[in-house]
Amino acid sequence: MQKAQNNIIKFESKYQPAEFDASGSDLKDGEVIRLSQQKLFKNASLVDIGAGVSAVVDILVQGDKIVKIAKKIASTAEMEVHNLDGDFVLPAMWNFYAHFDSLVGTIQPAEDNAKFRRMFAEACKMKNLLCGNVNTFPVPGKEVCLLENIQDLDEKDLERLSDDAAKHRKRVVLHVGLTLDELGSVEKKFGKPLVSVLEDFGFLDRPFALVGGNCLEKDDFQTLAQYDGRVVICPMEDAQLGRRTLNIQMLKNLGIEVVLGSGSAIDADLFEAMRQLLSTQRALFEDAAALSEADVLKMGTFGYETLKEGMPADFIVLLNKPTIFENLLSYLVWDGSKSGCLFTVKDGSIVQAGGYINNYRLNLNYYDVLGILNAMKKGEKNDN
């Protein structure tokens, strides 16, 4: 890897972008670098999760859209061409719940805590891109109404949170129902079950994401199924904290959409979460057919099974290598994902390639950011 003028990253590998002129570039904060309005990804093994198969095609991206998918697409001098050599292409991953500051409280920087928090949040965003998570929903956030530790709140607190969410049309995240102690405390304090409290204070009146719910019962989920919400499962965090496993089959039977979250924003490998979820569900039912690889992959891609023309150009590229797995989806979940994402494409821009981040905010890669964080944590002098 080398940096061109103005710190724009160029990648030296089989994924070699076209030459470009960066002279005079003046990037604004948050601006995405586009080397070309047209990108051609040749020889991509496009995966259809629903069918469990792949087909070798060329994929043409213009701007932020996929405009053509065909067996052969002729390249032109204006195109930025990437030969994927048969590597797998899947819809991008969606991380529906990530605590961006969950570790900050346990680390005491030597000085400038505000800068440390900014750098830590940046590292979390970059780690998600490295893992192929194009869409990540951080908490806390200005556009999020986060309800957690409900047993420590009173009626005025709940009214204030609910009114604020309605007034500012915030995304409602309910991090509740995780332990039996919490359920007991809520019922004792408010005189009614947790889900009834959520109903009464209006938290279910607008689209919501229930993160957790590990200790809720079937009748609770039957009530939740009447509203516009989804359940976010964080398998790795549940395993680390010893939380009870949710019955995914029950949620599916009730018509409740199930998606994945990482919990900790730095442990962002959703493929690892898929493996954990498969293991726990199959152990729960003592049945290997209780949950399939296709099921968990669709949880990770927000239900998108394959790329199609006209869709946003959000996708990932995974290594295609020799494997002991005969089934394609088993390879992707249990083996292929361990090699990491070769490409992460968001809105038609390559934001990660070969493990390096095209970081238009800091002009640093992920490992540079980690180095700065470690230096700040240890109190070492840092000229960056």
C-alpha cells in the first residue's frame, strides 16, 4: 500500500484501481473519494443465499447503484476495473446494535478524554468496515432513543424519553428483558410486566428494535408481534455474559423479524456471531436443522439474498479458497468468513480493500488509530 497525493490511498494488489489525478483535491469532512463514476467488478462469484448457489458474473456499478449484472461486460478506458478472480460477492452486512463507547469507561486515558473517545469511535467504525458491516447503528447516538436499565428509571424518566423520541422522530432501541432480576424489579416498581410498561409509555407506538429480550416469554413476544418492531440478537455478547438463549424458531413463527448486532462495537465480526447462534440454537433443540446457514446469513444481510440491478451498491467480497465444505453456505459461515472481507463497498465506493481502510476523515488506517489509542492509554508522547 502507498499513499498518493493528499493522502488518498492507492492499493497495490490484484485489486488495482485505475490511475487517477488527486492534485488539487480538497476533501471535506465525511466526503467519500470516488476514483471513477463507473466501477466494473469482473469474475465475481455472485452468491444467492436463498438458493445456496453462486454464479460467475461481471457487476457494473455507476455512482451508488448497481446498473448491470451479466456474464460478460466489456470494459472501457473510463472504468475502474477490479478482477475478483472468482471470489464471492454477498450483500453487505448490517450491524443493528453496537455500543461505540462500551469499553471507554474501563480505559483511563492519560489526558484529553474527549479526543480518546473520538478516536475510539473512529476505531469502532473502521473495525466494522473491515468486517463488512456497511450499515452500523451505534448507541448512544443523537438520533437514537435508547431505553436500558429501565428498573433504575421512574415514570417521569420514561415519559421524557418517549416524548423526546416522538418529537424528534428518533430510532427507538429497547435494550431490555435481559435478566430475570430486571423483569422482577420492573414489575415490582411499576405494578405491571415489562412489556405492558413499554406499551403504556408509548415505546411500541413507533418502529422499534428490541435488543435482548432473553428472559421474555412467548406471551410477551405475542404482544410485541402486534407492533412494528424487530428483535436484535447479539450472540457473542450473550455468550460472554451468560445470558439465556432466545428461541429463534418461536420468533420466526410469530412473524417477528430477527437481525444481528455485535454488542461491543469493536467485536464486530457478524460471521462469528452467526457461528455462535447456529451452535446455541442447534444445542437448544438438539437438532442440526433447527437453524440453517441460510437463515443466519439473511439475518446478517437484513434479508437481502443476492445483489440485483438497481440496488444500492453495498456489498462485500469474501475469499474463495479450497475447503472441506461441500455446501457453499456452510463454507461462507464456518470457513470463508475467517479470511475476512477482501472488499467492503458502500454507496459504490470501496471503503476497505485488502485490510486497509480508505479513511477520508483521518487519513489513517485502523492500525494507526489503535496505535494512537494505545499511546494515549499508556500516557506515552504521541506526535499524531
